[in-house]
Amino acid sequence: MAEITNAVIRKIIDSRGNPTAEVDIISNRAVGRASAPSGASKGTFEVKDYPGGGIDQGIRAFERVAHMAVGMRLSDQKNFDAMLHEADGTNDFARIGGNVAVAMSLAYAKASALSENMELYQALSTGKAKSLPIPIGNIIGGGRHAINGTTMQEFLSLARAGSYSESAFANVSVHKNAGKLLRGKFPQLSLGLGDEKAWVAPLSDDEALEILSDAIKAASDETKADIGLSVDLAASEFCDNGTYSYGDRILSTDEQIDFVADLAQRFGIRSLEDPLDESDFDGFARLTKKIGSKTMIIGDDLFVTNKERLQKGIGMGAANAILIKPNQIGTLSDMIDTVELAKRSNYKTVISHRSGETEDSTIAHLAVGLGIGYIKTGTIGGERTAKHNELIRIEERMRNG
Ligand code: 2PG
Ligand code: MG
């Protein structure tokens, strides 16, 4: 059985140009490497990404944890993750930082798989059926991911075709068609891309939905894929004390529920993420009752990949799907517990990138290895295509047995 002989941390550059943590877990058989992403519209209830002193303090804390890791056996994820919790000693990774913890936890998982001559998705799915997720790609964006974009954060497309590869390319076709439509609408304007490489233009939310619908129609004709609309409102970012502010108007919670239900119906929206504030379990439950039979209502900031918060949501009928982001909770074991609870409770699962990303493609392996239904990871841009391209390789490998 392989043992950890060394653990190394380094600061690397993320897609926004910020420093982030990358960890190597080294054994005599294999090296596992993983890095942490970072959010802009972070949920209040996520674990702390770094201790108060930022990434440098996280790196100093790592040195202490690395000493505890050396000598531990590989392939006992629960034990390793329990050590991370013990080394931290808080319930939100305030001392070592969730980003340091998650990079260690995922690097350990990879080192364990590699030491047994497996890829991570294979190690996670031993004895279970494997399936590829459905990709949800960001097409037009705003909120905290762009300057002067839409109020709602992300307008996305959700494509299903015969294979993962065709589905991902169908989302690319929507992105290209949206670009063409925006150039036609704003011939004098320099168009931009936001943090997740979605188009940014001076559009109202309604106009963004119109362009997205038209781009989806064109891409469906081109690719013959079944493509639907999806929106991440990230509503906590424009909610204050139960009122939602859209620039030209302010809506109460009741009005927000009616407004998004109407949008979902008018545009045939397949999934709505964070349509209400991150604390409003009751509002989520009311919206789910209203439109949940037809629409996926995804809790991101609401659940923050946290099993207890998901359990509360299940009890109340709040949302019917959960966004899964490993660094919201800090360890792979905690994340897996949440995914399993969601599946047992018939909640759909969507694994997700963050707006600040690296070339790390671990979430592609987690999606397949844990049988997660959907993956939200942008449409284009190297740090996003790293995940798609890894899924294309996994698909090929699965096809070839
Ligand atoms: C979200 C994410 C990813 P961030 O809200 O779902 O798209 O954004 O990483 O900024 O929290
Ligand atoms: Mg979100």
C-alpha cells in the first residue's frame, strides 16, 4: 500500500490573474496534483476560502498539515479528509482555508487512483455504472462576472446530443451564434467576454433571453441537438432584505417568484439557478411548488454543497436540484456525502466550475465517477475547455472499453 512521502504547495495564476493554491501529493508510486478555483459571487454559507491573512496564511497553514499528511496511506479518502478537519479545528476551514483543504483532498484522491493504475473517474466508480454528464454552457453574462452586463449573472444553454462531445460542440454553436446576433445588434460596439468567457453587452435580462433563444434556434438547426435555456440569476447579489433590485424596478419576494415563474414559462427555461436569496428556503419552496414539475430549480448559494443545508431544503421542498462545487465545502468526502443525499432524495445534481478557474480538470472526473447528471463549466476559454476536453477523452476511453 502506497504512502505519502511528501506534500507540496505552490501559488499559481488563475483565469482572473489572481493567485490560487496548487497542491502535489507525492508517494513512491504516483503524484496527484490539484488546484483550487475561486468564486466572485460567493455564497455567505460557503467554507472560508482562505484564513484571514489570505492565501499566504493558507500556505503557512499548509506546511503544518503537510507534516501530518506525510506517512499516511493512500486510498483512504475518509481518513485523509478527517485529518484535514482535525488539523483545521473549525467548522468552516477558517484556519487552513477551504481552498487549501480542497486542493489537498483532490490531489490525495488523484494520487490514490494513480497509485492503483487508475484514472480518478475509474477509481470513484469501481463497481458502479458510469455515465457522462449533460453540459450547461455560459453564453451571455453579467452580474459579478462582468462590467456593465445583465443583472442576472448567467444565460446558458443546456445541450443533449448523441454523445458528450456533440453536446459540448452544440453549446459552442450557441455561443458562436449569440456572438453573430450581438454583432448584428450592436454594429458600432466592441463586444467583450466576461470572467467565464460568456458574451458581455449592454442588454437587459429580457433582451439577453431573446438573443439566447434565437442563438439556440440557430444552433439546434445546425447541430440537430436538443438545446434548452438555462439561467443562473445569482439573486443574492441583487437582493437586499427580501427585495430584488433590477435597476429600473424593485420587486418584493412574492413579485420575484411570479416574475421568474413567468419568465420560465415564456421562454421555456429548463433550469433556474439561485432565483431567490441564499437564505430564503421558504421562497425556494414556493417557487418549486409552482414550477418545479417542469423546471429544474437549482440551489447554489442556497445549499453551498453542504449536506445539512441540503437536508433542510429537502424537508421543505426547496429546489429540486443542487449545484456541487468542491471548494464550497472543502473536502471530497463531504462533497460525496452531499451528492449521495441529493441522489437518494431525487434531487438532480449539477457539478460546477467557479468564475475564477485553472486548467485543472478534476471536476470532469468527479462528474463521471460519481454519476453526476450535469456539468456547468462555461463554453469556451482554456480553463473551461480543459474540463470539456477531458470529458471528451473520458468518453473515448469508455467507448473503447
Ligand atoms: C455560480 C458560479 C459559477 P462564482 O454562481 O454558479 O458560475 O459563480 O464562481 O463566481 O460563484
Ligand atoms: Mg450560481
